[in-house]
Amino acid sequence: MTVGIDEILKERQLCFLFGHGDCPEDLFPKIVQAVEVLIVEHGCRNYYLGHRGDFDRLATRAVIALKEKYPFISVQRLIAYYEPHKPVYCPTGVDGTYYPPGMEMVPKSIAIRVANERMIDDADFIICYVNHHLHNAHKALEYAQRKKGITIINLGTYNG
């Protein structure tokens, strides 16, 4: 049986997690719950996360914890810009890093926004923490809200 590209892409199921650099520690169980629902009820296997702020730290911890229970999931750390003098640390449980194609041409000042938009373009699911209209997280949420066919779970209070 030959499988077409549409079937392959449909099976991919990708979740991108992003949020504010500042978020409360008590958000951790909510992230775990949201990711577990995507794994169990929707078959989502691929998780892409940032590595710069509190939300990214909590989300990484949550997905790695769930990887122990669901070892078939993949966890990738998103790299928005390349810093050769500052290698990206990948904790145990993170499978690798992902640097979107063409990002080397994007100025560092807008690289996080552009990388977020590229991940949103590929995502089936978004789990985010957006509580206010400041910084990149709200811009990413508003970008995601304009996309069709994407499920958004905002663990914060901002609705755009």
C-alpha cells in the first residue's frame, strides 16, 4: 500500500508550546494536564518548546515528565537564532533542537516572533500561557487565532 503525503502529514500531530517569560509555578499541573489530553485523546506525538523563560522551563519539565509515561512522544527545543558562543542546553528527555529553515536570514531583533510564527504555521495544537498584551507571547497567540484548523489552549486569561 502506498501512503500519500496528505496521510503522512495528517499523522504528524504537532503541538507548539509558548508563553510569557514570567509565569507562576502553579501553572505546572495545568500544562501537564493539557499535554496529556493531547496525547491520550488526540494522538499528538510531537512537542516543540522554547527555552528562554519561566513558561518554557515549566512546559519543558511537564512534557519531559509525560515522556516517561508516554515514551513515544518527541520533544524538540526551538532555536530562534543561532549563537555559536552560547550552545543550547538540552535537558535529559529533550530529543534535540529545531532551527527553522531560513532563520539565519532573520534579524535577531525579530527572530523569536518569526520562529514562533513558523511553528504556528506547522502546528495542529497550541498550548500557551498569555495573560497580557506585552511581548512576543500575545503576538504569537493573535497570529495563531487567525489560522484555521488549529486548536488553541490558552492557560492564561488574554483572549486577543
